Amino acid sequence: MITAAQMRAARALLGIDQRQLATLSGVSLPTIQRMEASEYTVRGVIETLTRVVEALDKAGVELIGDNARSTGDGRGVRFKEAGPRPGS
């Protein structure tokens, strides 16, 4: 659904910190911190994950899954190849 790296990148694009993402999504700061500390794919309660994804979407960030096409017209960044990255 979402990776820890995507969460960090989305926050960077928006120029917000973890506390601000917690406020936007209605999720606690420790939960955001745990999500971003995940190895690769963020694990957690589906409702919590959905709230974070919806908050990022509402703020203007499109999360793009592996092998998915972007539907937006804005600028963005993505890996050339799908899969885990070193250090993630």
C-alpha cells in the first residue's frame, strides 16, 4: 500500500514534519514515527494507513505503486525500477 520511503518523500515534498502529518491524518505522532521506521512496506491497521494516504492525497501528493502509471500532471519523483532499495 505505502512504503516508509514514500511517506518520508511525501512529507518532504509537502515541507511538513511528522507532527504535521499526524495532525493532518488524525494519527498519533508515535504511530507516524513507527510507520516511517518500517523496513519497506508500512505495516499497520488498514484504517490508520488509509487515513495517512488520504491526508497525503488531500494535501496534494500522489502515491504511485510499483508498475503503476501516474494520473497526475504535477512534477514528481520515482525509482526507475520497482522493488526495495539499499538502505530502505
